[in-house]
Amino acid sequence: MTTDAQPPASSPEPDRTRQAAIDRLKQDVLEANLALPASGLVTLTWGNASGIDRDWGVVAIKASGVAYDTMSTDDMVIVDLSGKVVGGEKRPSTDTPTHLALYRAFEQVGGIVHTHSTWATAWAQAEREIPLLGTTHADLCPHPIPLTRQLTEAEIDEGYEEATGKALIEVVAPRGPSELPCALVRQHGPFCWGRTAAAAVASAVTLEEVARLATLTTLLDPRSPALDPALRRKHFERKHGPRAYYGQPA
Amino acid sequence: MTTDAQPPASSPEPDRTRQAAIDRLKQDVLEANLALPASGLVTLTWGNASGIDRDWGVVAIKASGVAYDTMSTDDMVIVDLSGKVVGGEKRPSTDTPTHLALYRAFEQVGGIVHTHSTWATAWAQAEREIPLLGTTHADLCPHPIPLTRQLTEAEIDEGYEEATGKALIEVVAPRGPSELPCALVRQHGPFCWGRTAAAAVASAVTLEEVARLATLTTLLDPRSPALDPALRRKHFERKHGPRAYYGQPA
Amino acid sequence: MTTDAQPPASSPEPDRTRQAAIDRLKQDVLEANLALPASGLVTLTWGNASGIDRDWGVVAIKASGVAYDTMSTDDMVIVDLSGKVVGGEKRPSTDTPTHLALYRAFEQVGGIVHTHSTWATAWAQAEREIPLLGTTHADLCPHPIPLTRQLTEAEIDEGYEEATGKALIEVVAPRGPSELPCALVRQHGPFCWGRTAAAAVASAVTLEEVARLATLTTLLDPRSPALDPALRRKHFERKHGPRAYYGQPA
Amino acid sequence: MTTDAQPPASSPEPDRTRQAAIDRLKQDVLEANLALPASGLVTLTWGNASGIDRDWGVVAIKASGVAYDTMSTDDMVIVDLSGKVVGGEKRPSTDTPTHLALYRAFEQVGGIVHTHSTWATAWAQAEREIPLLGTTHADLCPHPIPLTRQLTEAEIDEGYEEATGKALIEVVAPRGPSELPCALVRQHGPFCWGRTAAAAVASAVTLEEVARLATLTTLLDPRSPALDPALRRKHFERKHGPRAYYGQPA
């Protein structure tokens, strides 16, 4: 993307192209949010999904505390990467600073989902990373699902949600967001991402099933061994690698 | 509320204003009851929801042992705070004295829900309070969910349901019903409340998920640590405190 | 019932009254069978419900191995108490001799349900009676849910299904079927009963939830104490005793 | 089947009879695939079902990575037993070589299902065969559900999916596919089969419930004894033996 091609993202009078891009983004993010209760990942008004349009530098995210069953694009709030609300009438999700920190840190991330999905949250509350116990996990990523560190009291009192994003970045950065499409916030719950908001939902659905499998496996045998490196690479690469042969050609 | 403004709650000939208030209350309480099977909190005819109109001193509560799938406002019984039936053709829930004891003890309570919801009841049967293991719990309340004491044989034989209310009040009073929106009756199941019947349902739904998370966390690690005080305050206050920033401005 | 009043049950030409009674019975038993998948108690073609008309000495029971989603009264087979098929074109459930043994042993039983419902079957497979850990169980019955003894190899080879009935009668007879509305067949699954086929379904639904609660309670604390006698009597009697005050007056 | 009766399976110009057979097969296999999400056995695009027409030597199998909610017969790919695509526009499931190895090894197998169904996969990840703990299991098969050996690094790197088939054949061959309608691939998940694609789905549904029962039984008592031989034979034979009396006469 050259400087010439860059759209006037900061223009006070948004042009039609920009509005069309935002409308598409809001629709995509609405659908990602609606997929959360449909997939059994959220209770009541919990959870949120967002998406970014990198060309226009705008993020759409669920408004805070709104009901899923009457949700529309009017419940999608538009913010820029600094957190300034630039579209929509509502207050954005309280977790917005966490989403924005991740978008700023990782260019490859196009969509983010946060839930308190039951089985993944149990691992977060038990303060354990999710071990890589089978091919279902390796189909998602070739590493254990990491757990963030404890926040300091200063971080909790000041800019808590942004500090959560910082702690996530610390555990994701060593592998990168393509090999680690999710992580657990300690004693809280999962954040998941992907190239689009829909891909982030797929990460969240897969993580929840991986967490459930790991829980049941651990109950059957607490010393179940990790998948060996050859098998974890095989499964990850056949689905996501440069010579992937899972799925249909694009 | 001045003495002048107080409506003639004991009038034998209810006026139209009173009837309209009761009709609204019955409708609200019917909807709260119907939300229980829809939320997977009850089996068969179990469970009950009630609501109070403090101005008129009347409580609407589910009739005893009636089916949810054909339930209507005719299944809502109106009682006063002493337990006298003042409206409706049916026998009120056997748990009515427990509800009334709570309404008399706590002015802030506007709706109450009782269920045998699976995961919360398992903690009641294991005779354990639910430890505060994560932010999902702290979003509901900043304390462990307490467990009532064992009733004496005399309490069981005489006025059992009212004694249950008394035991609940004993564990809730120290924190108050706003910071403790629910408690477990030992070897029985949860009672939950809120400012309205709908809010009591939300407490019941949240408690059940909190209990499920606590069970799974405990199975993964029986020594999972409690959430530290700074984090539990942060989550409770951002949702319920005077400077709450979760949700939309009223 | 005097000999005069007894209808001609063995008449080869069934009269209209008898046919009307059988038609009603088939409809009731069809509805009980359809309630099993609707309540999540059965998988594929598993499970069966039956009902008896004591006046005419006939039992209606599900045909063996038929699908629930296309089930009609044509899938209800009529047998007499000796097991002779006296109505319907299909082969009755392989478990028919177990049902008949129970009907012959206990006059109060009007309907029977057999399932492999998950949580109750887990207790049967673990060869443990279900302990009485809470009021939900006491609302169903004031005793632990018993487990049948192991059958001998001779019993398995000859008249296996009737021997299963005999083993059930051995554990139920001491308390009687009103105080014990269900029992577990060792390493197999539950049989449940009641005054009607619909009541047997309610027993089966309740037992499954009681078994689930007992499992989760046991996982939280394997030494969870039994409910004390005063409380178990209180809950059973307020629902089923001569001075019951649960539910609506008949 | 005589040589004369054998259809010209390798003919480059498929005749109408062959096309009709393939159309029927595609329809059957489509229905088997659609039964997987309907039965709660698969998440997202995971899992696959196939079927074989032995007369024409063709296998229909789900295309790789396609969505279930818009699936049609166009998503069924036709391959021959060597793996050559002979019909359909899409890339077949990555697991196709595993299916073909099983079809080549076992003439009795007419349909195969692979899933990562939760409870069965937990046993595969815990690297444990599923013990025979009750009659529900014996109704499916009279043996524990075996677990494949670990693949070598060479097998993982070269022809991984076919090596998986080889490992399955090693554990199934001693008993044969009629007495062993499924097996667990170590740290991966179950493969299930039957005389038709629909029968393979029924095996997969039953296995998942058997795995769930075995998990819960094991949690209640890790030393739960295996079903004794007389009872396991009784249940298997009354459903699948030459003198079976379960179900309706054909």
C-alpha cells in the first residue's frame, strides 16, 4: 500500500467509499457477534466481537452490555485505533482497549473475539495453559494455548483493559498471531483472533472444543502426554502451511 | 415516599390503579417464570419466580406444581407480605414463606428466583460455598456465594419454608443483597434476587454459569486460588459501582 | 372389583368398550414413548415405555427397535400379563418380560419406563446405588436408589429379561414402588415407574437429574453426607404424603 | 457375483446404470454427512462420512473442508479404491486414504464415518482403549474399543493418512469389523463403520454415548469392573447374532 493509495482516513467528512467500507465492516462484525450465542459461547450479554478495516483505520465493535436477540448494526460502534469513537450512538464494549492493543500490535489480525466460554475459562481460572494433547488442537495451532501473567495492582487500577491487551501481546508475540490464534487471560477467559471477524469466531469455537477435550482427557488421565512434534507440525501444516492440502483451493 | 402518597394497600375494594399495578406485576413475574425453563434452569414443574410491588405491598408468585408450557397469568398468585392470598384462584408455591421472609428482610429486593439448577445445586449438596475463582464471578458479586447452616429438626418440622428464609437472611445480611445477589440453601439449591423479577432471573442464570465454571476449575485444580481483592473490586465496580462504565447510560 | 364387574378380558371377539380402552392406552403409551427423546433420555431406538389397563389385563409397550421420529400407535404392541401378544402387528420390546414381571409384582404400578439415560446409567455401570444427597432426590423418594444384584450365568442364558425383572422386584419390594419409583439394573441402566405411563416418564426425568446432581456432588466431595432423616421425610411427605401441600388440590 | 455379472467399472464412458448407482450413493453419503452435525458429533467443517458401491468399485466421500449447512451432493466426491477422483469437481477429504485402506481391507464395510466427537476423542487423547463397562457398550460390540499404536515419524511424514488406515486395520483385523464397528486413532479420534453409510453413523452415535458413559463411570469409580463374558455375549447376540430377537423381522 503506497501513500498515494491510502484513503483519507482522518477526513472529517467521510466520503461514500469510506461509508460503504464501514457499512460492510459493521455487517461482518454484527454477524460475528450473532455467531457467539448461536455457537453456545456466551451467556446473557457477555462476550464481544470486533473487526478492523486496515485501509480506513477503523474498528467496529459491539456496544457494551447490549442484548444479542435484538442486536443490529446500530449496536456496532466505530472507533479508530486510538479508541476515539468515530461512528455509532452507543458506548463501545468495555474491552475495547484490549482489542485495540492487539490490532496495533499485530498487523495480521483482522478480527477479535472475547468470550467467557465455559471450558476455556475453566483453564484460565485454574491458571493453566491448555496442553497440546491431540490433533484437534494441532489443527488449530501447534503450541499449547498460553496464559497471561497476573496484572499488578497498578495495572488493575489504571487502564485495566489496555494492560490486559499488553499481557496478551507478551505471550503471543514470541510465536505470532498466525501460529497462536488465541490465548487465555488469567482468571478471566479467552481472547481469539483471525484474519477476519468470522475467522476469529472459528478460532473461538475451536478453542472451546479443544479446551473441553483437554479437560476430559485430563480427568481420564492427568498425565496424558503431549502430541509429539512431528504430528503437531503435520496437522498444523496440512491445514495452514504453505503446502496445505486441507479444504478447497481458493 | 410520604405517608400521604402511600396507596390504601389494605382496602377491601381494590381500585383500578391497584389492579393495573397487579396486572403489570403478574405479567412481569409470568415472564420471569417462563425464562427459567428457557434458560435451562428448571426441570418439570420445579423452580419459581416472584416479584413485589412495594407500593401496594403485594407479591406475585408462581402457583405450586403447575406446568411451564401452559403457564399464564392465571398461574400467578397474589399474596401480601404476611402470606395471605389476596388474588388468584390457585395455591401459591410451597416456597412462598421463604420468598416473603427475604422481601421483609431486604427492601432492595424486588424479585426472587428459586431453582434446583444443576451446577449450583451440586455445590449446595457438597455443602460448599462457591469460591470466587474468576472475573465472571466478580462481575456478579465480589464475595464467595455463601451456604446456609443446617436447620434444626424443630425448624424442619415447624415452619420449614420460613426457617429456610431465616437461614438465608443470616448469610446474606452481613454483605447485603446488592453485593450478594444469591445464596445456596444447604443440600437444597440456590435462591437468587435482584431489583426486579427479570434481574433475579439474570442472577440465577449467572450463578449457574459461575457454579459450572467453579466446578470445572476445581476438577482441573482443587487448589485454584481465589481472585485477588483488587481484581474482584475492579470487575464488580465497573459493572455495578457508582462509577460503572459497563453497559449503556440509562 | 367383583368377579361380576370383571370384563371378559379373554374374549376372542373384543367388544367396543375394550377396544376403546386399548386405544386410549396405546395413545397414552405412545405419548410416554415420545417424551423420552424429547426429554433427552434416549439415543437412536433405545428405551421403551409401557402402560397397563388393569381392568382389561392388557399392557401396551413400544415395538422393538423402532424409530422414534416416525412412531405412531401402530408401533404400540398389546400383550397380556403372561406376555402373549393380543394386539398389534409388531414384535414387542425385548424388555417386555421385565415390564410384565414388575406389573405382576406391584399392583400400584400403572406405567414403566426403561432407558439408558446417561447419568443414571453411569451409576449402574459403577455398580453404586445413588446416595440421597439433597432435597431434589427426597422430592422423588426418601431412600437411596438401589442397584440390582448380579445375575447368575443360568439367569442370563435362560429368560434373561424376566430374571432382570425378578432382580428389580427383590430390591424394590422392601420399600414398595410408591416410595421407590425407580431402581438401577447393575451394569445396565434404570427402570422407572408410576401410577401412569406419564408418571413413569416424570420419574425417569427426575431420576436422571438426581443422578447428574449426585455425580457432580461426588466429584466436588466424595464424602458428601446423606440428607438427614427429618429433611428427607419433610420433602417426600410435603409432595407425596397424606398431608401433601405441594401442587394444586385435585 | 460372477465375472459375467461384474459391471465395467473401468469404462471411460459411464453408462446410465452406473450413473444411477453413483447418484444413489452420493445421496446416501450426503445424508450420512448431514447426520453428523444433527447428532452433535462434529464442529464447524470437521468430520466426514463415505460409502462404497462394491459393484461399481466407487466410493463417495465428503469434499475437504466444506460447510455442512449448505452441503449438497455436489460436495460428494467420487473416487475409486486407488484414490483416483472419478467424479465431482472438488478435492476429497484429506482422510480419504484412511477410508480407502479400510474399504480395501474389509469387504463387509459399506460405509465409514470419522469424527472428533468429544467423549470418544477424550479417550483417544488419554491413550486408553474404552473398557466394556455396561450393556450399552455390549449392544454395540462385545469387546473394548481398541486404540491404534503410535505412528512412526516416517509414517507421519510420508502417506500419513494411509498409515492411519494401516494402524486401524492392525487393531480391527483380529476381531473383524462386524464385531468391532469402530476404533480410536491414538491422540486423534474415532473411525466408525457399518454395512452402509447410515449404519456407520449409528456406530458413531453409539460409540460417542458409550464413551460418555465410560468416562462418567470411571469418574465415579476408576476401578469399575468389566461386564462379564456371559452378559456381553447375551447383549451382542440378541441384537446382532444369528438368533437376534431385537428389532423387527426384515
